[in-house]
Amino acid sequence: MPLIKNGAFVEDSFQTVADDAELTSNGTIVSLARFQKDRETLLARNAPLGVRLQSSESPEVLGEDVQRLSVVVLEFPKFRDGRAFSWARMLRTRLGFKGEIRASGHFLYDQLAYMTRVGIDAFEVRENVTLDDFARALGEMTYVYQPSADGRRTIRDLRAHPRT
Amino acid sequence: MYRYDEFDARVVADRVAQFRYQVERRLAGELTEDEFKPLRLMNGLYLQLHAYMLRIAVPYGTLAPKQLRLLAHIARKYDKGYGHFTTRQNIQFNWIKLVDVPDALADLATVEMHAIQTSGNCIRNVTADHFAGAARDELEDPRILAEIVRQWSTLHPEFSFLPRKFKIAVSGSEHDRAAVKFHDVGIEIIKNDKGEIGYRIYAGGGMGRTPYIGHVVGDFVAKPDILAFLEAVMRVYNQSGRRDNLFKARIKILVNALGPEEMRKQVMREFEEIKASGALDVPAEELARIAKYFAPPAFEALSDDVPGYEAARRSNAAFRAWTKTNIAAHRAPGYAIATISLKPIGGVPGDATHEQLDALADLLDEFGMGELRVSHEQNLVLPHVRKKDLPAIFAKLEALGLATPNAGLVTDIIACPGLDYCDLANARSIPIAQEISKRFADLDRQHDIGELKIKISGCINACGHHHAGHIGVLGVDKKGVEYYQLQLGGSGAEDASIGEVLGPAFDKHEIVDAVEGVVGVYLERREKNERFLDTVRRVGIEPFKERAYQGWAFHI
Amino acid sequence: MAQTDQILTANRLRDGEVVYWSRGRWVAALDAAEVFGDDPAAKAALKAADASVQDRTVVNPYLFDVRVEDGVRHPVKEREIIRAAGPTVRSDLGKQSSEAFDVSL
């Protein structure tokens, strides 16, 4: 699946490993269930580690461990399931996660701007999505009313400080 | 009223372009209907029985003359010459074409209007007391907060794909004319012991399949904290609201599953965090800046004793009748609040023609009134009218068919569009409203009955707010045939209550008789100055049930 | 119990107009709709209608029950009666009025 990060297609340096499969020596993404079960082993490895969360799984359970993860994958089982927007936000603010938050599953072009705002920075996109599409999606709304995880200046801020 | 600056205008313009592109992609096959549906819903576009329907936002029910004129234009250019005012203070057009919607939205944008988030699983139009800024019992104009909430909730990146729709209402008075306790979040503006003004927050109210009255989750939220608090509520809901069952996805289900105490706890935890970050503080300057937009017009120093008004009441019986019900006391001496009933006897509740919309704009201009209001009871309101102008205004309204003297009376019925228009409906509601209206047309009889709020919904989604009706009627489908369930004793005011169902459903011929029957019981049993609602509450539903099902021996 | 016949309906994508299937094309009037006397024929038409969804002519095609009496099609459900004619409270609007069906879309 093509991966877009920071406005460009990038190689996926991670491999998602099933719960009962052998771990590889490269970057590995495991389910939350496996992470909780094999936590010690996984964290002891000298390889980048990622956890994949289903939409019903809050990142809260990861706690301090997020600082030791390189990537958290948020699943979108249906584009209507908007829980991941809050999970991404939680990862960035409450948990202070600075690694990659990757969206996987079914989401729409029309959600990309919101997803970016709440802190998602990598996107497993469908085959036909181009970088132009992506850039266009992000640029559709010139201004935003609310503060979010992206730190983008809000309309209220622009009103108060127009020349900064 | 609020006026857009360049930022607000740009948001709406960008949104029009965005939707235009979405329509293009849909027509080109790049979006399936399943993908397109939530996107068009978030721009207020439904596919109904006969055609598409566009629901245009009227923030807290306030409309300026230029907006009324543009709505008339929309009706003529893109629709069939009329619009329908809804129970959430919005306006709907029933015959719009998908291919025309981007252009219609572009036209709306020229007068600071849009259809953003009037549907979809997002935060909807924020409604407020339709007497805002005018009522005597008002503590503070609720539209100030409503505007702040509107901006914060518009295209919120985190809360645009909620489990279900989310409705917020604000009341600034002792008497709740916004039905806040029946909203997902209801906000009451209150004063604490120190005399400070703040907000009491209810959560988990709602109509629908399982009606609930909201629980207090914030006893007194200080003004600067309000957005942080609301964001906290939304976050708890977005994270934990059910997504497995459409009928259990509203916040009312969550609040009742967790219990109010646990809900408060979770909200407080989020709230403390957000507040500590300062990101959503509403500084005093911002509150003051927004408040300025809602400063009342400069009221003339008038006496409340207006001889011309009193003389007209004496000499003109029709005017006198109208003032009995359609005039409410205004905080400024010499002024009044006038309700324009959109419930002509036998007419379609809440509808207005393009001619009426244009004429109302002219009326506002002629009498120096800057705005009118849409009430959630599907009527219009002139909030600031000089009493001395009332006779002339009444004459104009009469000529327009807008002077029905029935505000709050039995013929002032709220009805959803129902099966005549709506894809979700089980039964028609408008013809029932029309029949009841005609049955009770006699004005003396209406006055004798007094205040009686009848609300009719064509399906369980309860857009007619039947759970909050003194008399509530719910249309149901029994093997493809329309039946109607009757309930009594609901109220959307500060004494909020959910109506109690009387028994088995009536068919479309029986229901009007049943309504007349229960009104009869009220008239027989009422004491002193009891309204219908009071009598129901005092005596219980048994006597009403008996009468409604009289002659049903062979059924039961 | 007598089996009811079925008719296939949808809404046109571009303007939301109610349309009925009639031998491979969509028509505006219930009177002109093809009536399916047996389930396999109805299901086959529903499947064929998928092409109209794919080419963005219509949305959400579905079958509904009718009884045909003296050549007149009577939908069993109130909903389809109303959908075929227009709002019962506005006889001047919808298919029941004299408005012409706009083929241009």
C-alpha cells in the first residue's frame, strides 16, 4: 500500500506482523494485544517498533511506552468511524508522542485535512491517490477556527495578531 | 447580529468550492454514494422521497432582511417557490437538484449563509431562545455564547465523524424557550452566589426512539472555560459513544449507560487537561467583542402606555385577538415581541412562500427592524417592535396571510414534513395537523382551551419533538398503513417532561377524534387557571385514556 | 395469500427525481413501469439496474410491492403511493401536477 508522509511517497520501513507470526529483524508493527502480551521482549529488541490500534482501542493504555515506539498505526475500519481523530489527538497532546502516527484502512480524501490537523502524519492511501490530490485536500480550507494538535494558527489568533 | 469578517467569509467560500469539487467527483464516479452521502449531509443535503432537500443553517434563528430576500431567491431559482422552517430554527427547501446545489450555496454565501453541518454526524446548528435580546426575564443574550460555540464547532477536525448527530441549545432566561434539556448538550446561562454569570451544562437529553432529559454535568462553568468544557464533553462522546448500533449512538445513551456521575468524572478529566493547556480559553476581550454584535438596537425612550395601540385593540377585533396570543412583553417600555404564526388554519405548518419571505424583508426595512427570528416551534418572531407600529404591521401581516392569531394555542401545531416529503417517515404528519387545525378553528374555542402545544412526528426520529408536546402524536407504520400513537404531558420548557403514551395507536380517521376527546376531558376537569398540561399532570392520563378509547371495547 | 407483483424504482442522481424501471430504461411515471410477476425476474432487473448505479444515472434502486387491478398499479405501501404522485398536501407539486418530466438531465 502506498504510504504518503510529509507530502511525499515514502518506503514503508515497517512490517506488520500477525499475532502468531515470527518477529522480523526490521521495523515491526504489532497489534495492541501482542504488544501487551510480549511487551518486554518487544521493547528489548534493537529495532524500531510500532503498535497498531483498532478504532475501539484507546492509546491511553500505552502510557509511557509510547515514547519507545516509532510508529502508532490507527485503523479506520469505516471512514464514518471517527474515533481515530481523538486517538491521534490524545497521542500528540496527553501522551506527548512525537513519532509517526499512521492512518490505515478506509478514509476519504475529504478527511485528510482533519486527519493532518489532529496529528496524523502518514497515510496508507489507495492506489489511485496522487500527491496532487493530497496537497489539494490539505489546502481546501484556508483558515481554521479551532486549535488542534498541529498548532496551526486559528482565526481568532489571526484576528488578534494580523501582522504576525 | 453577527457580521462575517474576511475569515468567516473565506471559510464559507472555501466550503462552497470544496462541495462543488465533491459533487464533480460524485458525478464522475470517483465517489460512491456511500462515500458521498456523509459529505453531502454535512452540507445539509438529503435525498428525500421526491427529490433532494437542502437544509440551510439559520444560526440561532436570526435572519436579516437581505438574507430573507436571498432565501426567496433560492426558492424561486432552485426550488418550487417556498421553504419550510424547522424545529431547529433552520429552513429547508424540498425540491433542489444536486447539480444546482453548489450554485445555490454560492448564492447563499453572498449573504453570509450556508448549509454547513445542518446534517451529518457532527455538531449541528446551535439554537437559542427566539426571544433573545428582547425578553424581560433574560439574564444575558444567549446568542453571544451561541456564536462562540458556532465558530468553535464549525468544521472541527476532531468531531466531524461522531457516532451520531450532536445538537446544542442555549437559553439565557429563567423560562427556557430553547428546550435545552432535550438537547445533546443544553446550556443555561445562570448567576452564581457571587453574582457572576456562567453556564449550567446539561448533557444527554434527546428525543428520538428513547427520549431522555439531560443531566447536569457542569454546575457552573465560568465563561472563559466554556469551550474547554464543551470540547471535553465532545471528546468523551467521540471516544466512547456507541458505534455498533445506530439507535444507541447518541450521547444520551452514553450518559445513561455510564451514569451522570461517571460522565462528569470523565468530562472533568478531559476538561482539566484542556484548561491547563489554555488552548481553548475564551478571554474576556473575545466575549466582549462577540457581545457587541448582539447589542440591542438603540431603543427609543418610550412610554409603555401607547394610546394608539390600545385604541386599535378596542376598535379592531382581529387585531385584538392577535395581540391576545401573539404579543409578548418586551424589556424596553413601549416595545413588544410579535410572533408571526406560520400555522394558518388548515395550512402546512412552518411553510412560507417566496412572496412572503420578500414581503417580510420589506416589512423589516419599512419599520426599521434589523432582524427577525425563527422559533423552534416553526413560527417567526419580530423581536423588537414598537407598540405604536403594531396596528400597521398587523395590517401588512394580514394581507400576507401571516396574521393567524394562534401563537401557543391548539392550532399552533408543530409538525415535521412526514411521509409527504421525508424518506425516513412512517406516516404523514401534515394532514393530521391540518385536520386538527380545522377541527379547532373556532377562535373562541381556541381561547377557551388556552395554551396547548401539539407536536406531531411522522416517525421515531421525532423531528416534530412529539415527546415534548402537551399532546404528542407519533406516526407509525403497521403493515404499510399509517397509524398514530397519542401521548400526553410532555414539555420542552424548564419544567421538561416526556409525554406518556396513552395506549394502542389510532388510524388516521380516529386520531383527530382522540385528540378532540382528550381536550374535552381537560375542559371538564380543569381547575382555576390550569393549562391542559397542568391538568394532565394533576389528574394523570387515566381519564384521558378512557375518553380516547371510548368505543374501543371491541379492540381491547 | 396472493403474491404481489413488484416494481423496481430508484432516484435519479442529478436531480433526485423518482424513476421506475421499464425494460432496461428509467421512466418517470408509475403507469409506465414494468411490473414483475415473479421474483426471479424482479431480482434480475435489480441486478441489471446496478449498471445505472455504476454509470451514475441513479442511486439506491430497490423493489417494492404493487397490486395491479384493471391495469392500474396500486403500490401496497403508502410511501410508494406518495412517492409516485407527490406530497398529498400539495397537489400542485410533484408528478401529480401537470409539470413535465425534465429529460434534459
